[in-house]
Amino acid sequence: MSDFEKLLKDQWRRYPIFAPQDACKAIVQAVLGPEHFVSDRASAVRRIKAELEAVKQEGMEYVEPLGERFCRVHLRALDAAGISPATLAGLFTLSSRTVCGSTAELEAAITALLTLAGAGEAPFGAAEARGYVEKWREAGYPAISHSESFHAAYRPAYRVASCELVRLMPLFRAIDMLLAEGRRRVVVAIDGMCGSGKSTLAGVLREVYGCAVFHTDDYFLRPEQRTPERFAEPGGNLDRERFHEEVLTPLSRGAEEIVFRPFDCAEMRVAPERREQVGQLAVVEGSYSLHPELAEMYDVRVMLTIDPVKQEKRILEREGEDKLKRFRNEWIPLENLYFEKTRVRERCDLIFDAPRIMWRETQ
């Protein structure tokens, strides 16, 4: 049984009242996600809030899978899940830009639909299915609404989101709950293994929340700090003293602008100052960000892990063979020593395995 056949059978199990139109809608969402349904972030927030006011907050599952790429997030369960409408709108908007499937995949799913209908395994006949699919295909696969019978029976109210983003929901929930408390500032730290997706996750948070992001990679040791004694310390190759002074202390005091000086590795010197505006949420990402001397400065502590084989593959793709050798022989052993000695995993609030979220940049 193909993945699309499994998806369609799961849809029919969930929704006994189901037309070919609803099957094609599920197919579009599984392959293309919400690509054709997002205009802009502000309108997405308005529509979610309006739908929340209209739907009855009855118990139902929060996430409904649509295969491995996308899923439905039901608005009726939004409050119970601790996710704000603005955050869901951000996930929805970002999901519309994630790399989606192809027309060939769409046709493979249609073949699965017609095969099941022809075998009498669908809640509608083969002729009805073929008739709808032919008209839809001739029209160029336009966006589809649910059928009137589906609307009447189930009153659907959901958004389609990337499964990779939804897998990170515990983090969005933790952030939203702290923001809802009205805190002056919430600071999130993302530490983890090389190639585990720290920068990617920080980029997701910037996209969803519009927050400032600070990178520990901007704080490599200055030449005079690079002593054997310093490198022997777990996590010693981060200039944590300067990072604490320039970034974390002002963040903790609620500064609206952070003035910092990244280290220029090419010039081997501290670069001229930069300025970053900061709102209610700020994110720190990078190796050693959860060093014991820094960890208490954060409200949410996240660690990312990755299988060593996958780790080397990612580093090779990103850095090339020569850099991979240095990672393997120098940086990865230093990180592993740091994780072991400082027990980062045990002190984290959340641990995720290597998120990989690919999205198209906006024009």
C-alpha cells in the first residue's frame, strides 16, 4: 500500500462523510501544503482570530497528519495547546514557503485515489471520482474548498503546517506561555552539536516571532585568550566573559538595543560595534551558549542532537571535505567534551533531534 493510499484511508476513517472534492483537497495539502492559501501574515492572524471566535471549543486532537511533509493544526484545540493565534499564523506563513512536492507527486496521489475508488474502497464511486479529478486536472489543479457535506458535518477549522515545524511545538508553547505572562523579556538559548540545526531553528524563531538573534559564533576567543589552559576547559573556546557582558547582561536588564562587537576570524580581531534592536523575545544560538556560567541567564534552554553519521554528512554538504576533517579532529571532540563535562543535556528544558526546515526566501 502506497503512502498516499494510507493517507486517504486515514482520511476516510476520520471523516465518513467524504466526497472526491475532500480527497483532492487532502492530496493538495499533503503535497503542496498551504502554498496557495497564504496572502500575508497580518491577514492570516485576523482570519485565525475570526475563526476562533466562530468555532465551538470542543475537545479534539490538535494535530492531524497529512503524510510526512505537512499536517493540519486544528484551531479548536489551539487554546488547550498553549499556542497563540499570532504564532500559528507565523507557522502557517512559513509553512507556505517550505519546499513542497511536485506535480508528479500530485499525480501519484490522484492515481492512488482512483485506484481505491475503482476497488470499491472509497466512500464514493469510481465514476464520481474520475469525473471530479478530470475537471480539476483540466483546470490546472486550482485551490479546493471542502465539500458542502463535509462542512456541514465537521465544520473544519484548521491550518496546514510543516510537520517539522509542528514537531517543535513544545518550544513554541513554552515561548508563548512565557510571553502571555507579560514578562518584560524572554530569552531562549539553543545549544547543540555541530550540524544539528541551531542556526536553522534560530532562523525559524526569527521568522515566526520577528525576534532578535545573537550568535555565539561571533564570540570566538581573541588571540591573547588562546592558551592551552583555556582550550583545556570544557567550552573554553567561547569568549563567554565578553558575551555575558555585551549581550546577556543588557538582555537581562531589558535593554531595547544591544551594542556588540563580533570577532572577525579573517582579521583575527574584534570588529566594529553593531546594534540590534530587541523586543520582548530574544534568541541566543550557538555552541557553548549553555555553558554553566551563562545558563542561568535564559528562560528557555534548548539542546539539539544529531546522529554522528548524519552530522558528518551535513557538515560535508555545508563546509566541504577539508573543513569536515577539522570538525572531525578538532571541533567535534571539543564539543563532546563540553557536553559530557557540563551535563548540558540534563540542564535543558527541551531536546530535539536535528530539525531540518527548508524554505524559500521571500522576494
